[in-house]
Amino acid sequence: MSNAKCPIGTTAKTGEKCPESGVWRSQDTPSTTAPIAKHNVMPPHNQKAVVWRLEQYA
């Protein structure tokens, strides 16, 4: 079992399980950042499914 973190820049879509705890930025306009914990479900933004990008580790 590896403890390696997902690299900064990793992406995940709304509805997927979060692959890494950290601060995530939505890839839409206007974008937002949100702290999301590993294994939580990636949320929608502005009532839409979006792609989230890992900005920094928790």
C-alpha cells in the first residue's frame, strides 16, 4: 500500500471520490476553491458538474 500523494494538478470530476485531501479549484468561471477531504464526493459548483484541480495539500 503506497502512501504517495496525488500530484498537485490532479483533477477529479463532480461525483467522483476525492483522490487527495487538500484545496481544490473548480475549472469553471468564476472559479472557487474548496477544502475537500480524501474519499469525500467531489461537489458541484454553481449547480453544475465541474472538473476540480488540486491546488495544495491539506
